Amino acid sequence: MSLLEAPLNEWFRVECLDGPDEECRRLLDLGITPGEALAIVQSVPLGDPLVVLVRGARLALRRREAAWIRVQ
């Protein structure tokens, strides 16, 4: 499933990134790499952005970016 479909405050492992190469490189640079654990810790009422906890850091991701992150 994509991170966009994941429930709030549950931990998942990144399976792969499935999006445009340049955009996915940015996510890799932010530490969202295959095998890494992450969780959505905050979602605003309109859905954009999502706040994700990964490697001890909180990152704000757009919904379209979260859709590219496949988790298990």
C-alpha cells in the first residue's frame, strides 16, 4: 500500500519509492529509503501536508509525495 493509505501513528517499513526519478531522489536524500521505518504522526484536516516521523526527524510531505512511498 502507499503511505497515503496508511493509518495515523502506526509504524511501517518503506518497501520502495514509485514515482518520478528526480522527486524520489529527494525523498531518498531526506532519509526515506527502502527498509526504513516511518510513521505518519500528523495529518491536517484538508490532508496536505502529512507529517512523517523517520530517523528521529519530522518531515512534512505533500500527499502526492506520500503516494509514491510504498510501505509494508
